Amino acid sequence: MSRAIVAIVGRPNVGKSTLFNRLVGERLAIVEDLPGTTRDRLYATAEWRGREFSLVDTGGLEDPKAGPMEAAVRRQAEVAIDEADIVLFVVDAKEGILPVEHDVADRLRRSGKPVILVANKADGWRQEAQAAEFYALGLGQVQPVSAIQGHGSGDLLDAMFANLPPEVVEAATSAPRVSIVGRPNVGKSSFLNALAGMERTVVSEIPGTTRDSIDTTIVRGGKPIVLVDTAGIRRSGKIGHGIEHYALLRTVRALEHSDVAILLVDAVEGFTAQDSHVAGYALQASVGLVLAVNKWDAIERGEDTTERVERDIEREFHFAPWLDHHFVSAKNGRHVEETLADAVGVVGRRANRIPTADLHRLLIEAIASHPPPTHRGLTIRFHHVTQASGDTPTFVFFVDRPDSVHFTYQRYLENQIRETFGGFRGTPIKIEIRAARE
């Protein structure tokens, strides 16, 4: 089941990030909150009234060197319109309409996409009354909210829910879907072309799930593999000034339709915060992940270099210690096939099933070795554990006080599962804590 994408757009300082945090932090049930991912999250998988969707914050991302504010806002809006299923157009109820917002509104109207006009900073009756002027933008109903105080957020979520597209169950296929992701200019195009060009194994090119891209089906060992296109793979030139600019929505869209992602980083430039951000997006999408350090042919290699880079990987991706990595060269084909084989192997490992009896035995031993901390002097009792069905390995623990189980203890349980059973290398694991039935 693919998730709809809801994008938040608008000019700087209208409260887009505050609204994002309000919706994610208080009004939505977060599917997975991953320790170690970036504090200023731009992407969250969330749920409202039984529907999961992806919320993307495109605000606050303008590079001062990119040019005038109007151009930056327009470029963000263009990508958001193209990639999102619903657009939240955020304006400032206190400042009123600015000329650039008329331009964005015109583009939104022509898109035919569902647009919800959000008049933020409506902290009192005066601002709510002022919000009425935004009807002049011609986008229909205005939703006054206060992202800081939370006023109107419930009505906004209901309006979002009413505009979500029908749920579509994707056709089951045995072909693993592999995304090639990374910030611009790390060699995604070369990597994909190396895979698609080797042995001339391309068997078909069909319109992909990303709206302006083409997915490529290749064959390895007589079995099909779908390479999922992401921003920059087939087009020349740069896409904005970084993954958080303009390419984010396309990357999210590709990840939502993948089983595993190959994250390319640049060995010449070294690791950046953007690399960790992209890894965080893959984990939020709950897909498998393999790291490929590209352009290995372009640096001075040696034992010291390899050890230094491996230390860097351990530090930069500490939140995913189960991540495998390869040193590759898309230019000459070094370890490209091995990386793909590893990614396909991750897809298989994600299907591993652990018998409930074995999980129950692990739970008893884990608690005996390291009991959960008490909560307000009361003991937390675990009653049962089982593995839920789904694409991502998910383990459900039934507890008498589910809200009292700290995330550090959940991480401990995850580590116990990984160490005891193995077989989950390269994939995130979900730990769900639910109330035990009396």
C-alpha cells in the first residue's frame, strides 16, 4: 500500500516548520521515530484516522546564494506541486497577502491538485478575521490555524484526510524494487547506467511510480530487478543546491515505492549532513538500506584510507549500525554488481519470519538479563511478543504499561533480536509496544 505525500509550501517565516512539528508531534501518531536522525526533520511518516501518509516540509530551505526569495519559493512550489498528492499552502494571517503568493497561487490553481490554504498565526479573533482576505487567492476555503498554540489543527487534519487520494494496493510482484538515492552529483546516473548497461540486460522500460521518471527492469540470474528512478538519475544538470532543496519530494516518492535503497556518497568530497539526511528518509520509509561509497577510483587508496573511511561511516551512520557498505566506482564498474546483489539480499532478509515460541524464549532471557526500568516505582510487565505481517520486520510486544517503555529499552530489545536471530542485516526493524489485554 503506497502512502500519499502531503507537501507544505510557502514563503519563509510563515511558520511551515512549526506547523510540520505541530502536526507530527502532537496531532499525529508517528509510525516510527528514529533516534539518531536529524533534529530538523523534513519528512515524517504519519497517520490520521487510520490513513498513513508522508508529510514533507519544504520550507526554510532557501540558500542565500540561490537568488531572490521569489525565485526560490517558486522553484520549491513547482516541485511540490508535481510530486505531492496534496499541497498545504501556508500563509501568514498577520502579514496578509504578498505579491509572490499570488504567483504561487496561480500555479497551484492550474495544477489541478488538491490545495489546502492554511492561514497560520491566527492566534486570536483578529487574525482569524484577517485570514478572510486570503480568499482573494482563489484557492477556496481558508483554514485558519495557530501552529504554536495548536488551534485549528484538528480541522486542518480533517481537511487533509478528506482530500487524500483513494488507497491503491500495488500489484504483488516478486521483483525487488531498488532505489538509487543520494545528494546531487554523487554519481547516481553513472551507477544506474553501469547496472543497466552491463551485459545488455535491460528488458523493458515502463512509466514508473515517480511521476517524471522511468523505472528500469534488469535481469540478474534469470530474475528481474526493478531500479527505481530518483531525482537526477536520467536528467542532466543539477537539481537545486542539495537534497533538501527541490529533489526531496522526488526522493521520498521513489523510496515509498521501494523495497531497498542504495545510498551513494562521494568518496572525494567525504560525508556530509545531507548524506545522513537521505539515510534518515530511507529509514522513515522503512526500506532496506545499503551504503555505496562511490568514486573510490578517484582517491588515494590504502589501508589507512580504508580504516579512516570506515570509522567515518560508523560515526556518521551510528543510528543504523546494521548498515552494510561497499567501496565502488560507477565509472569503471568496481563492486557495482556486488552492491546490487547485497541490496537484493536485503530484500530477501526482510521476509524472514521468527517463530513465536522462539521470540517468547528470547523475551524471557532478555528480561532476565536486563529487566526494564520501573516507572514511578511500578514494575513494567511484558506479557507476550509476536512478529506482525508486513514488508518491514515488525515485532509487537504486549505490556501492561506500554507508555512507560522507554525508547532505549526498545532499542535493547531490537538489538537482542538482531543478535539472537541474525538475518536482518541491512533492514530497519520496527518495535511496537501495545497494551496487554487483561
